[in-house]
Amino acid sequence: MEQSVPSNPSAPLSWNPSSRHRVLIIGSGFGGLFAAKALRRAEVDVTVLASTPHHLFQPLLYQVATGILSQGEIAPASREILRRQRNVSVLLGTAEQIDTAARTVTARAPGRTAPFDVGYDSLIVATGASQSYFGRPEFAEHAPGLKSIDDALELRGRIFGAFELAELEENPRDRARRITFAVVGAGATGVEMAGQIAELAHRALRGEYRRVDSREARVLLIDAADIVLPSFGDHLSDKALQHLKKLGVEVRLGTKVEDVDARGITVKNPDGSVERIESMTKIWAAGVAASPFADVLAQATGAETDRAGRLKVLPDCTLPGHPEIFVVGDMMTLDALPGVAQVAIQSGKFAAERIEARLHGRPGPERFRYRDKGSMATISRFDAVASVGPIRATGWPAWLLWLVIHLFYLVGFEHRITTLFHWAVSFAGRGRAERAVTARQALGHDDRKPDPQAN
Amino acid sequence: MEQSVPSNPSAPLSWNPSSRHRVLIIGSGFGGLFAAKALRRAEVDVTVLASTPHHLFQPLLYQVATGILSQGEIAPASREILRRQRNVSVLLGTAEQIDTAARTVTARAPGRTAPFDVGYDSLIVATGASQSYFGRPEFAEHAPGLKSIDDALELRGRIFGAFELAELEENPRDRARRITFAVVGAGATGVEMAGQIAELAHRALRGEYRRVDSREARVLLIDAADIVLPSFGDHLSDKALQHLKKLGVEVRLGTKVEDVDARGITVKNPDGSVERIESMTKIWAAGVAASPFADVLAQATGAETDRAGRLKVLPDCTLPGHPEIFVVGDMMTLDALPGVAQVAIQSGKFAAERIEARLHGRPGPERFRYRDKGSMATISRFDAVASVGPIRATGWPAWLLWLVIHLFYLVGFEHRITTLFHWAVSFAGRGRAERAVTARQALGHDDRKPDPQAN
């Protein structure tokens, strides 16, 4: 499908000079992908512009970080998913600027110097959120978040590497510092990471070391709030707390992180005392900030943002004064909706439906109504908490529910099969099939800034 | 198993102060792993010291680079493989120095500032080989080799990234340059890479792009020699050449690489003419050099090395004057044996047997005798060449043989299952299950040195 655009090597590339209505979707996460799919029968030209070539199934990222799944299983190529949908083009590039008058977004691809422009008639922005360190960006180096494949592989290297390096330590204190894991943030990601690291230490890695007893690993889950999984309701929060404790996770609630460095973390306890925790491996699952393009959009349209940088949208997910610009998923703030996959999926679909309705002169849905399908978090194998409609489940029924629903939402038959098999290996068995780390991404983390105290 | 060593935080760590005979194995590739396993019943203390935490099944690395397999499937953790062998300790660290008088190797782990010492009574060195650029190390940045997980993921990013970036180009010449792939070196790795890239272009990626027809990709296989797969014998070399041509690979024999840069490769053709080939993605599979520790050993023992830096060993794989130091696999040069997995496996086992025999005062095997079990290389799906004993097979019988033998040598039941499944997805189907790349390792390769000509 050659495009008949004038070729001028010195000018930025201009995409989709179509005569049909052009829908540009920025982002290939849940919001972007489901918006594109919802437009499959629409008489429009859809362009999906995303900074990664893959769709990312973020809720299972913690399993890549802990060696259960491979990155391919949760990150299929977006263009493979959308191959048969002939009205969609997928472009690799990070949106950097917008001209709302000319209706053009300027993007830049990694590995390509020149930027390129993509025009639109309707725009759906779904670039999601990144980790927020609440004004302390210097924490990031020592306590990576868990938002991308890079993050997951980095953490995989650090977690397995911590045990490798502990095995080299003669001094029990040095060993202990290596295998003390501090997870900051007791939402679903933090709870799942803490639970999985405890499983690694107590089951998967047992017996592999000669100096280190992996069961001596300490896993801390730290949050300034007074409960874990606050969005799940008191009953499930209490259950989750009990189960985490039984698993050996030290849950430190009402505890504020004051500082993070290469060798530890400093917290303020509920009683006001300041405590230093020696820990080489820290994981940040505490806060989110809207992706940088939210700020670009706010500047260009005058839209307001909240404290996390999310754009305040009208009830139909558009920006005030710009009925052609939809913002969906983690990037928008509306009715205090949570930053979860279901909000992104449903708002992405809503934007697509609204665009199609407009084209046909139909009124279409006036306002986005979120249908809460529930939430769930795994704690360990055969153990989860789930809140689905009126049902509150814990233990293995919740875990089974989690398994079925996650398998259902995974993209691609082949990924479902290998994922199911890898779960069997990890949960019925005790292995971790995907422990391999790269030399570049892993293990080198505390050498970056040589610490004179380190030995 | 706490070691009773004096703890002195300022002194380097000293491992294995055992009263039993101490065997130190450096490297966890085929040579090191099979040596360790061969010592499972020996009354010795074995330490495996390796710079990666995994054993690497190198012959399938090209499948990680082309999205068929995940890195975990070919790189299980060494300590997991050896968990039940209680006389083995696995240590993460790169050997940097040796004191042959004190019988101590000094190593350093990534992420740990202080070096540590490991003592030995017998030493088996199996640190393998890395890519050689024949005195042109500056080629490495533009044409990565395929020796490690890092390499494979880097190449995966570049190969899939090439098509992604081609989709952004308006100018047909720029598109063509993006999807011209130059593979240098027509040994097994080069042939397999070229064949797989051709399969990607012609089958797996077909229909995923809107501007690019992936079938227009050009795959070149370049070698200064006059035949492909020189070690396979004339008959199979000819067959392989025919099959590669049928697959659309441009095989350029008798062709010398003169220069490699970000945007292309310059070659000297058999007729003496110099030709510039515009190609953004180059892969180097041409030469090997022994790992840097070979040089350290040569310095310390006065042993000789060949042009590739490999150590000349005595017929029993020991260094002259050092009957306690064995060198096995790709690091040694002996009887012009090839640098293949079987030589590493058999010489590793031989060294282990020899050590055990000596301990029991038995004569043991006097000299290493290599038993050639044959060689094989895949060309495309259902197509390979294989030379096993008196059998010379091509086409699907060779491919089936390849499949069975590689499955057999893969470590771990779970990896065999998922590998078999991924092969079904890729060969019976047309997908690639493991395409996901990281942002850090991939796609950014030609941005590293912005080229004023690049657009």
C-alpha cells in the first residue's frame, strides 16, 4: 500500500494524507489497542503511534521480573495483533509535539534522527503513566519501578543477582543486606512483587546456594497508608495482610520513605522514629505520573492536570474546547476512576464508539460510564484476593478466578499455552523457567556508583 | 554450609579452603558444565566460577535473535542445573588473574567492587571464545556478533527494528537500506542467521506493514572463502548453497569485507572490484578469539597461543609444565579440532575423568581423543544439512535429525516442552512468539552516533 506523498528528504515525513476520516491513536497499551480494535468496521484510517513495537500486558509484568514468564508472553507485537485489520497502520515513534490547529502530531522514532508528522481528524491519546517518585527522581536508580519490559528485566537481574552476590559474601551482615528486599507501595503491584520474592526465597531458590540459605531473605512491604490494597475494601485488605504475613513478608504500614540509596532505605515509622533498613534491592511501586505527552497536550490546549499530571477531561473523555481530542486510560482523570486496565480498555472503546457515531451523525454515547468488573491481586501460588461484582473471594478460589481471567485477556493462543505451562512449572512445580538475565541490564547496578563502603 | 574462613572485610574473599581436593572450573558453557557433571561422584570439592549465572546453549542463540525462542529456554541457571550435586558450588565472577604458585584465581563479580580469590588443586579453564573482528574492533558497534544473551537480544532489536523503521521511510532507497541485512561469515551461525532472516521476511512478517513489503528485504551472506559451511564437506556445502539461494539469500563467496559503518558495508568482490552495499543491519559471524583469560594464562604459564589467542595444550589438554591446569573447549588449540559444542563437552569430560583418575592413582586416559559425532545446520524450516557418521542428509530428514538432537541436548524438561511448542508456532505456523525487545538494548543503534546523512 504505497502512499502517494511527495518525497522530500529534507522535510519531515508526513503520514496518512488520507481522504477518509483519520483517527490517530497514540499508545499501544490497553487503551490504544482496544480503541483500534473497536474501529475495525469503521470507515476510517486508523494510525496507532507507539513508542514500543509491542502491546504490554502490564498486570503480569511482575511475573517477568520474577522469572515466571518471558517478555514475549506478555508483550506481543502490536502490528502482529492488528495485522488483519486493514484500516490500521502501526508506526513506531514517541509523540513529542502537537499542533492542534493543523491537527498534526510530531513524533520521533528511536534509531532515526529526523522527526515525522502524523495528521489526524480525531485523536485518541493513550500514552499511559510512568512511575512517580514524588519529587525525588534520584530514587529511581536505586529503586526501579515496574512499568516496562526494560524495568522487568532490570528487576529480574537485581533480584536473582542479589542471591548470586550474597553467595560471595563472607560476612553475615553483608549477606543479609544483599538479600533484604524492600518493596515500596502496597497496591496490587507491590503486593504481588513482595509475594513472589517471598516465594522465590522460600521455594524456588531453596537448596541452590552453599553459603546462603535463601529462606533467610527478608522481604519488606512498605506503605505510608494504613492498609494494603486500599481499593479492595477492608475485608480483602485484612485478608491480604494476613496472608502476606503468613508468607513471611514484613508489612510495614503507616511508614514513610524518607530516603533511598544504593545500600538501603530510610523510613519514618508510625511512632515517628527514623529507621535505617540495609537493603541492596529496592523496588518502587508507589506512585504514578501521567506520561510526558500529557504535559505537551496541556500546554497546547490549556487543559488542566491533576497532581499526578493526568489531564482533566469532560464526561465524554475529550479535552475542553477540543471535541476531536480524546484522552483515555491512565492519562485522564475523571470521576476519581482508578488507573487500572479495565478503565483503559473501556475508555479506549468508548472513544472509538463516539468517533464512529459522530461520523454517522448518530448521537452515540454522551458520557463515559465505567463498569467496574472488579479487581484481583495474587499473593502467592494458589492464593489471591478477588472482588468481582458482589463476590469477595480469597485463597484458592480467588487464585483460580485470577488465572482464568488473566489467561482470557492474554493476547494470542500461543502465549496462553506457554503461559499456562510456565504457571504449572512455577506453581505446581517450583522452578522458574525464565531466569536468564543480560549482562548489560542486570547485576551491575551497584557498581554504577562505586561505594567506598561496599566490599 | 557455612565456611569457617576468617572474616576480614578489607581482605579479598577467599573461597573453598577445603581439605578435599579442590577442582576449580572456570566457565559454565558446554565445557565447564559437562566437566562439573562428570565429577558428580568424585571425592572432590568443585567450584564453578562463571561470569554469567546461566549455562548458555549457544547453538540456538540465533533463534533467540530471530524471535523464535525466549532467552530462558536456552539459558537455564547453572546453579539450578547443579543444585542436587552437593559437591559443587557455583560462584558468579569473571576470572581476572591467576597465581599458579599459590594456586589461586582472582575474580570479580559484576555489582561488587572487591575482588575475591578462589583456590584450586586442579583447574579446568573453559571460558570459551568471543567474536573476533580480525583487528578491526570498531566494526563491533555496527555489526554485533552472536555469542551471548545480550548479543541475541541486541540483534533481535535490530532485526525487527529494521522493518519498523523502514515503515517510516518515504524514500524507496531509505526503505531498502533499512531492510538490507548483511551477514558476514558463512559458517553454521551465519547460514542459520541468514536463513532465519529470510524466513522472517518472506513468511513471518508478511502482511504486517502497510508501506513495506517485507518480502523485498535483501539478505546477503558474505564470506571470503569459496564455499559455505566449509567443515561440512563439499557435497553438503553445495546443497546448503543451493538451498540458501532458493530461499532468496544472496550468497557472496570469495568476497572480503573491507569496511563496516553505520549505514553499510564495503566489500571486495572476487574480481577485485570494490562494492558499497547500503545496509543498516549487519551481523558478524566470521571469526572467534579466545576469551581474555587465555592471555592471562599464557602470561602466567608461558604457554603459547595461536593466532586466535587459543592456548596450545598437550595431548591431555593440560598446559606444558602445569599438569594441574586443563584448558578445554573453544579456548584450546589441539589437533586442529573445531570450536564446536561437542569438542567442549568431550574435552570437559576428559579433564574431569583425568583428575578423578589421578586422585585414585589410576593412569586414566592419557590423551584426549575427539569422537566426531557430526555436524548440522538448519537453513530454513524443514530444511537442514547434517553429517552424522557415514550419513549425509539434507532437506527434511536432516531437519528432523537436527530437531531431535537439539531437543535432547537442551537442559530441563520444561524448556524442551516450551521449545517444542515455540518451534511448532514458528515452523508449522508462521508466528514468532518472542519478538519483544527492550528500549535500552534495541532500536537505538544508529542514533548512538548521529549520522549527518541519516534522515
